[in-house]
Amino acid sequence: MNTVSDESGKTINSIFDDNNIIFTPEEKKFNAFAQFFTDVERVEEALKAIFIGILKYSNYKGEKITPANRQKKRLLIDVKKKDEDFVTVITITDEYSECLNNPEQLCQGGDFEKIKQCLWSLCEWEVQSYFPTDNAALSLNMMVKKGTKLTVIPIDKDNTISFVHKLTFFQ
């Protein structure tokens, strides 16, 4: 995890303590569940871009991360197999982080455009977060073509105190 850094050299550990980076199921099972056929290079590039995005934009309930609230932040990385192992879902959760942009801004190029290009035709990519600009918790299907209307689904705000990337791979 330390190998991912932003352009200033900041690593994931500058935001999250080691004991607050949590793999579920436990790391050994996570590694076994995360084995499936895909374009590894493209998925790796997308995951790096996701983690660099977390480095750039992670916050604590919309506020800058401080030594006091850093202790409360966790990075949760989960993998699940579904439907008799034909579906693999990887979920990356930046706890207590809110999206400070509006939903449409996420799809207008930038960091998310690189992720979308890497994942195009490999998996579904969904982002969930609380958006203070819209005063709403939303789920967004990020795999839309340019010029296509973004699919935005309201979700329960009480269950959304994080910024979540959900990658669903079908075998």
C-alpha cells in the first residue's frame, strides 16, 4: 500500500494509520477472493488512480484531516464473491470522507476520467458518497459515455458517511 503516492510523495499512511487500513475478509482470504481473470495492468492502473484520488481528496466530514480526526479515519478494502463465484465485487471505502464536488463534476474529465478509461469494458464502477453541494447521499454509475446523462440514485444518508468506490467484475 505504501507504494502508491501522489506527485508530492504523500502516501496512504499520511492519512491512515497502518492499523486503520483494513482488508475484509482478513488479508489472506482477501488475496484468495481477489483472484479472477481480467486485464491486470488496466485494473492496477485504475486502483492506483483511486488511491491517489484518496490521497488528494480525502477529508473528515468535509473538513481537512488533522492529527485529532486522523485517528478516526479508516480505509476499508473489501472483496466478495457472488453468484457462485462468477461475480467479484471490490469495495474501497474512505471512511468519513465526503465528496466536495457535485456529481456532474466527477464525470467531467480529470482523475475519474483516467479510472473510467482503465475500467471501460472490464467492470461496473459505482461511486457512493454524501454530496454537501446537493445535500444528498447518492450512488453514481461512473461508466457512462461522454455526453450521456449520469445515472444518479439517491441512497440512505445515514448509511453513507464515507466515499466508496465499488468495482463489480463479471466472469
